Amino acid sequence: MLLQQQKETRGRERTMEAKPEEKAEFEEAEIEYVSYGGEHHLPLIMNLVDQELSEPYSIFTYRYFVYLWPQLSFLAFHKGKCIGTVVCKMGEHRNTFRGYIAMLVVIKPYRGRGIATELVTRSIRMMMESGCEEVTLEAEVTNKGALALYGRLGFIRAKRLFHYYLNGVDAFRLKLLFPPPRQVL
Amino acid sequence: MADKPVYEEASIDGQPPKLASIPASDTTVWADASPLLQAACAGLRDGELIHGDNFNLFAAMSALEIMDPKMDSGIVCTYYSIDEAIENGAAPIPISLDSTIDVRCTIDIMDHLLACEAAWHKGHSLAQTVFSCIYLLRLDRTAPHALLHSYCRIIRATCKAVVSVVSDARTHEEEDLFTMTYGLPLNGDGDDKCLSILNAVEETISRQLRACKATSSKRRLPEDLEPLQSNPNLEEGFCKALLCRLRFRKHFFHVLSCMKRPQGRGLESARKHIASCLTELESILKSADFLRSCFDESCEGDIDDKTTASGFEPIGFDAMLNSRLSAPTPPRAIKILSWKKAVEYFVKLLHDLDVICSYSLDPHLESLLRFVVQFQKSQPDLVARSHLQLLLVQDGKLYGRDPFFAVINKAAALPEATKNHDIQKNESFLQLGMLVMNLLKILCTNAAWQRRKLGKFLQDWRVIYVQLELAFRNEYGEVSSSSNDENKCMKIFQHILLWVEEQTYWIAFRFLILGFELELYSTGEYCMVYWYLYAVLIKLTEKTHLMMAVSHDTAKRKGKKKKDSPKDLARESRIPPAVLFLQCYICLAEGLTMMLAALRNEIPVFHSPSPFNTEHEKFVQHFELLQRACIPDHVSYPSYKESTTHARFSTLAMYNYFKDAQRIAKEVKSSFSNDPERLAELRKLEQVAEHNSVAQNVICRLGALDPSLKVSFEFSHHPFFATVVVKRS
């Protein structure tokens, strides 16, 4: 059962293929970034993710992430409308304290303007401050946008996972290693 | 449940049947729980969760939403069970009372099964592909239909044989969906006779074909021969279409049986059957025109997407019937390969198997490793790779024939006599044999998995080296004059220690270059990768050169005790071609490292720091496994920085490593005139060297002055040495 669900939670983010049509007009300063604040945010996150991904997650999947690590999830609003979100977790994994980026979505009209980068950056910063040694996620090898985004943030492609997704596409395991914390003299 | 559930009529529009009532048994009674559920819904406010001791949020993620078709693999879609499907006519026998349609439908089933089989090989579950065939799920029912029955039997026997090969190879991991057969009727009584059953049917149809050809003018058939179907104009076409399909299955089954024979004894026979398979596949493709044109009705949709040659949908398949058996994945509709793509897949598979069957079973490990690496370049699929692995490693011996100590003995250039030496019973030597065996198995796996395993493997090779070295020093310490046998043992240790080092660096080299094939490195990381590659290549070349010198010594001692002629002495002092080949690699690696370093140091856009970490962390991550195994020694991030921090366009202009590479490649080509692979690679290396040499000159002259210059890296000539492309943006 667990294995089934884990295979299902393999991220199917199709975040970054920005198309020139139907672009929203806005200034970057108009985007408001908010940390997950409670149950009232949950339907917003769910709607965004369900909209963008072909396979919806069950509500329990969302609850798992936002209940246990509310400080790692962020939402982006433009004029009161939720236009992007990032959902993460962190924990001990084989003797390392590691963060994991589970979902990242920005709706199409708002892509290509650095909103996803900002969402992820906030999450990663929080992970770093919480003592994580590294951050990881999986991305489809064909998702050029995501690979570029995470590459700019310092992630490397640590492994290639053959036929990771159910449609036969390979994945990269992306990993960001934080530098060792500065020693306080 | 003792009694069958009572159903309302199955709806025509394909909605799942509604249960009118489920009878209770002696000890149970049914009660309507709806009010209870309603009350429960109202009992929790938004955001509240019930906590259980053994049920946490993580476990909750595995919860299924019942009746969600994407999660509920037990959901009834069309039919509740296989039996119900059959009762509702989903898999009729005969398929049609009109014999012409029956034959065409049978061919459609054969074609769709081929497409399913290819989809399975490509990575989907057996339950959702081949065993989505209701006829196959209840094979005994097909007995009255000789054609369908014989075909289903051989499919079942073939699948069983293929599962067996892949299971035995045991390196499928990420491809583990392949061998899941739980609950599927793969074992059939009498399947061992499937070939004779098939032959009987083939014989009957052959006779029908001969008869209809012979009597086509007289329009009268021999009394004892019934025609295949009722339309005499189509008889010949149908017979031919069936024959090539039956024959393909027969020959394919033979290929699998022959290749299974131990020690490669069946390889030559297998090649003959492979050739027959390919001929029949061609006939199968050609039959498509006839099958499409023999009926007035044309099928909708793009013919290239269809899973049958005729273009019609096959009868008797339902992928959802087995959805409970395709766990652990959630129920998903999978796309069966098109019939055309399925044939293409089998053509490729057969070509890959033919390459394996043509292999000479060379006892030289070095040649074998090169063969496997070359074979993998064509990206063979799981079934082909499993067959190769089983050929190479059987019963703990190479090809089931050569003990691994003897193989190592030869690879380490030891005299033939030492291969039976008692020292092989030593624990460390036994472990070394296992390592070589595992190396061969790993090299037969898919590139992604292979690289991960090779990385972890480095530690094992390092450890065995240390162990052997320790054992050697313990035994022989400072001994100078010793007995004959002790001398032999010393020699064995020395050779093998050197050989282990060479192998270790070869594995490290393979680990690094696979990163290019798998696209694991981004452009910003190329500099450190080529630098590390350079460091590993230096050591690999050193060990290879030493190994060759030692091998030459052994050969000399074996040869006649003649005085060295001037020619021999000259040959000895020349660098062996294999070493020159590696030196060509070294020059390219060094050239690329320096060019990339200069670009980074001189052009800001090439060096974009990330907000969360530095180049140091990336270095640590990429080379962690190599560093942990100290391969090579004294290589670290600081030494990388030291080598590259002063690179500038001015320093780059001082030496052109690419010109060296070009020169070496040109010179050494004649030594490989009998080796088409290495010759081909040398040509590619020459091209890379030439292009990069020119690019370097342009960059050095204009780099700092022309901001519009764009430098990019492509693998258009060689798989792991990048060609530098300079353009004006």
C-alpha cells in the first residue's frame, strides 16, 4: 500500500513550460508571498495542484505535508488570487537531515517571471534555517524549465532514475548540498 | 460469498452493473450504515483529524478513495469478473459464425497480443498487457478453436520463458514491474507440447495454402481439406497472413530455448532462428495491405496508431479485469504500442539478440568488457540485456565454462600454469572472483542503474586491493631469496595487485563518462568533471602501461629464448597503441578543462554563483563516491582550484592540447586498422580535437574583446568529449 502511494506521489509537476499566449500583466512587486496559514489555505493549494497535474492527490497527501511542516509551504497571491504554491517536508533520512520539495505549481499566465523561484527559495531558506543539510526532489528529465530553475539555485543532478514515472519517462534526483554551517568563534 | 450476487441487467451504455441485493449468510446480517456515516461527517469540523495510535498522517497518504477510478484498483468498470465478461460475450468462441470474419478476428488477436507483448517488454505490467486477453486468462476454453488455442499456448509458454530469463538475471530493480506474475495463469499443463500443437496447425494451413494455389483455376478443393474460410478469393491471403504469424512465434520460441542452453552451445542455432524470425516479421508487415483491403468497411482513425495490421479493434481484451493484479501501481490506462511499433521493437530485440549470439566467447576479460560496452551503445532493452548477462555469468563461471580465477589470471598477464595455483582458495582471491562476476552483471544493466552501482562498487574494489596488499606484505615482507613456489605466489600477488588497480580506475572512468550519457552534468560543472576525468585517466594510463610491460615480460619468457633483435628492442621502447589511445583522451580532457576554466575566469556569465551553495558543494556531491574510495589519491577540491584558478585566455593561447590530441589520433589509427570500433572512435576524437582547436584559437583572440561571442558545448561528434561551438549571438 505504502509503495503504491509513494509511487503515486512521484511529482508530476509540469510547471515551467511557459507559452507566450495568455500572459498575465503584473509587476513582480504585486505578488504577495504567504506562509501556509491553516486549513483555509488547503483548498487553494489543492485546486492549484489538481488543475496543473494530470493525477490529483488525495486530500490526505496534502494534509500530511501542510500539517506536519506548515512552515515549509508557501502560497503566492496576485490581487487576492492564489497563483502559485510550493509544498515541502523535511526529516531524517539515512543519517542526514534532509528537505524534500514535493509540489511546485505556478499557473500558466504567471510563469516565466520568477515566482516559482521565489516560492522555492523561501522554502529552501526555511529548510536551511531549520538545520537541513541538503534538499532533494525528483523531476522529469524532459522538464527543462524545472531543471534550469533548480540548477540556478545550486541543485545538481545526482542520479537518473530509469522509467521513474508511470508513463515511462526517466527522472533526475536533484540534490542541493548546503555548505557546512559557519563556525561561531 | 456462498451465493452469487444478483444483478440488474447490465446497462447498454457500459455503466457498471448495480447490485440489487447481496444476500446475507447464516452468521451475518446487513444493516444500512448511511445514517452512521452522515453523523460521522457532521461530527468533525474542517481541519480536524482522528488520531490513531498506529495510524499517522504518513499512513493516511496511502488511503484510497473508494470509487475513484484512478485509485480504486478494485473498482468495477465494465465487468465484475472474468467469468462475467465471458458470460456477456466479451470473448466468444468461435469469434464469429462467419468463418471469414472469424479468421480476420483471430489475426487481429494475434497482432494485438504482439503489441501487448512489446508494451510489456518496454516496462508495463504483464497483467495489463498480454494478460488483458480474456482468451489467455481462460485458455482451456479455446480448445475448440485450434488456431486461437495453439497461438495462446505458445504465447503463454513464451512469456513464462522470458519471465524466467529476466528473473534469473536479477538486476532489473527499476524494471521490477516486468517479472510480476502473481495471480496470472502462466503455468499451463501441457505447455511443453505447445510447439507440436503449433506445428500441427501450421501444417494444416500450409496444406490449405498449397491446395488453394493448386486448384485456383479449377476452383475445386480436395475432399478431405476444409477451407480456412468461406471466401475463396481471400483464402490465399489469409493462409499466408496466418502462416508468417505462426512461424514467427515458433522461431521466436526456438530462439529463447537455444539461448538458454548452457555455455553458449545453442547460440549458432539461435542465430538461424533469429534470421527466420526476421523473415517472418517482414512477411507479417507485408500482410497488412491485404488485411486492410479485404473488407469493404474501413476503420476509423490513424492506421499507424492501431494495434492490429487490419486496423480493426481486437475482440476479447479488457485491461481492467486484472487491475487488482497490476498492483503496486495505481490503476492507470496504459497505452499499448501500435502494431507497427511492436514489430519494430521485435526487429530491434532480434538484432540485439543476434549480436549476443555472434559473440565469440572470448576468454580475455578486456575484450569482453569492450564487447559489453559496445553492445550497450545500441541501448538494448531489458530482455536482450538479461540474455547477455545470463550468457556471461553461469554457475559462478564465465560463460559457465571458465573459473573466474583463471580469467583473472589471464587478464593479469600471469603464465597459464598459475591458473590452477592453490592461492585461489585464499579468501581475498575468492572475493576478487566475486567482484569480477558482479562487475559483469552490473555492466549488463541499464545505464542509470549501472552508474549508481559502479559508484558504490568502487569502495569494494579499493577494499579488495588493500586486503590483497596486506596479505602480500604479511606473507612476503622483506623476503628476497625464496623458494620457487614462494616466487610464484609473489608474482601472482604483484600482477593481480596491478591488475586490480587498473580495473578500479577503469570503473572510475566508466562512472564518470556515464554521467555524460545520462545528462547528469550541467555545463557549469563540465570543468570539474573533465578535470577529474583527466586525473583518473592519468592513473588509468599509468596502470595500463605497466600492465602491458608486465604482460610483454611474461610473453617474452614464454617465447623462444632468442636474443632480442634490434626490431624487438625498438618495439619494446615504443608506447603501445592502447596507451596512446588513452593519451589522446588525456589531451582532450586537459584541453577542455583549461578552456572551461579560462572561460569561467574571464567571462562573468560563465560563472553564476548560486544563492545557497558554492562550487565546492557540487564537487563534493559529484565525486563523493570516488573521494571516499580515494580514487585517485591526493585529489581534492583545493587541488582542483589550484589547477584551474589561474587559467586565462592568455595562458590558454600558450598551449593547444587539442593539437596534441589530433596528432596522436592520426598517428595511432594505423595500429587499429583491424579494429573497426576503435578506428571509428579515433575518427570522432580527431574531429573533436580539430573543432576544439579552432574554437580555442577564436576564443583566445576574441574572447575578452567581443561580448557577443557565445560559447556552447555539444556532443555531436563524441559521446563524452564535448565539441566547443563558438557563435556570435
